[in-house]
Amino acid sequence: MSPIKQLFILNAACMTAMMSIIPVIGPIIREVGLLEWHGGLVVAMSGITWFLSAKKWGDSSDRIGRKPVLLVATFGYAFSFILMTIWLDLSLQASFNSLVMLVGLIFLRALVGLFLAAITPVSNAFVADISTAEERQSAMASIGAASAIGLVAGPALGGWLSQYSLILPLYVLSLLPVLAWVFIKLHLPVTEINKAPPEATVRLFDARLRFPALAMFASMFAVITAQIIIGFFILDRIRDTPESAAQLAGIVLTITGITLGITQGLLAKIKHNVLYKSLILGPLAAFAGLCIVSFAYSAAMLSLGYIFMAIGLALLFPAIQAITANSVARSEQGAAAGTLSAIQGLCSILAPVVATLLYQTNQCLPYWFAASLMAVLFLFVLTNQSRFSAQS
């Protein structure tokens, strides 16, 4: 089995576990007596540890190798995810007051974010190590397709298991990162360590990565908004009970994941760069989807909006990651991927708070704000056509 396929399995397993929380987190927050913005705060705090650690994980993988870092990160992620599940279970049993519940959840979610911050960027750096510039968009799409599998399996299993208990999905799927750790320990090869000279160090706001960083921020804002708002949105507009809301959220996110998987699977088969087309069509499709969702009062319309959004983001993410990898030297791949992941972490600090606060003002506002970022991204690419066409 090739290293890319092994990394595919690792990322699919970890993302499936992570996404299993999405259909149930809104109902759980309501069930334990917390408010919507508390849920946003919890996710935002994990973003702080993600933001602070992502580049350090990437730098470490450049110095000591990809596999050692992935082993540490996967083990830490599995352990912290299990602890978070136990805490949520105790909270549902009303063993603590609201403040204790919130503080404990913030700490454990932050721990999850600390270790999760390493897995995708170090995997992407591994892929960049073993692929050429011409192959990178399709190779990155393979890792993206793994995340799409998680987007399908996590919400589907989470929504299905939630009919028995809101916490059951997290207990069951917390085993996946454990199995993933065992798998990569036994099978993932060790890569050559790159020793970059001091002057080759990638800075957090490196000018070479300015566009992919801003594009990633806009794309991640759309993703986080779609994930964190869906439970509340369905409960307030389409379904009446927490259980039925969680199940519908699982179905919609499953459809979203299937769309992501199909789109990125097709993209992975294209052996030449289509960066400019991806950067034009991606924001347009995501913009359309976010606008459709904001006016949805039925499961069908909600699903349609998420499908369009998924197509757009499936085109955007591999293109952004390929541009990042192509912008730096081989010895800087880990640092560059970590920098991009740090931007994702920064977005996950701001987006949950902004999205939930906007939601409390108006149910449509989070989706409209995310759509406006997609519009800005589209206009920027359109007005810099020669720059991006040259990379295609």
C-alpha cells in the first residue's frame, strides 16, 4: 500500500471521529443548559491551541521526520478525544453546574485541537515530499477525499447512533484514532529528514503564502459556519426535537461528505493542474450554496445548499494546498503546511464566536457573511487572472 493511501486511512479515521460530534453538539449544548455562544466559545478555544501549535508541528516534522510527529499527534488526539467524550457524558448526567461543565469542555476541546492541528498539515507535507509540482493538486485532493470520507461517515454514524443516546456516537467512534495509530505505527514508512538552513524558515505571515493563507481563512470560515450552525438551524427551522435535529444534521452532512468525496475523487484523477479553474468555480459554487441554505425551510432545500457549498470547497482546498506547496522549497514543506494549518486554527478561533453571535441576531447572517467572503475571494482571483493562470 502506498504512503498516500496510508495517509488517506489515517485522515479518514481521525476526521470520522471528529465529525461524529457535529450532529449531536447542538442538541447536547441545549440539553446541558448552555447557550449557542457557549458552543462557539468551546470550538474557538480549541482553535487557539490549533493556531499556536500547527506551525510548530510542521517545523518539528521538517526536523525529526513526518512519521514520529504523526505518531505523537495521533496518540494525543485519541487520548484527548476519549477524555472529552467522558466529560460530555458526565455533563449530560447533570453531575456539574454550568460553569464547571463549560470550563471542563473548553479545556478538553483545546487539548483535542492541540493534537489534531498536526495530522492534516504533516500529512500534506508528507505528500509534498513524494510528489512533483504537477502532481500536487491531485495528490492533495486524495488527502482531501479522506476528509470527505470522514465528513460522510462521521455525521452518518453520529446521526444514526444518536437515536439511542446523544453520547453513544462519541464513545463508539473514539476507537478510530486508536486503530489509526496502530496502523501507521506498523505500516507508514519513515521519510528522509529535511535539514533546512536557518534562512529558509517559513514565517507565520510569509509573503509567499499570503494569498493561500487568506483563501484558506475564507474557506475555513464557510466550513466552520456550516458545521457549527447546522444543529441550531435545523432545530429552529425544520425539526422540533434534539434527537430529530441531530438525525437530520447527520443526513445533510452525510450528503455533503459524499459530494465532497465525489468532487475531490474526480479532481484526484486529473493529472494536470487546474488551479485557476478551481479558484474561479470554487468560490462561485460555495457562494451559491451558502445563499440557498440561508433561505432553507425544508430538508431538501437545506441539502441542496450544502451540496453546492461542498462542490465549491472541494475545488478550493486542494488548489490552496497545492499553491502553498509550490511556493516554498522542499525543506520548508512541513513549515509551510503548518503555517496554513495555523491559519485554519486562527479561523477556528474567530469563526465559531462570530457565527454564533451572528446567529443569535439573525438566523441567516452567518451564512450571508460566509458567502460574502466567497464573493471577495472570487473577485480577487478574477482580477488577478494572469497570476493564477500561470500556475495552471
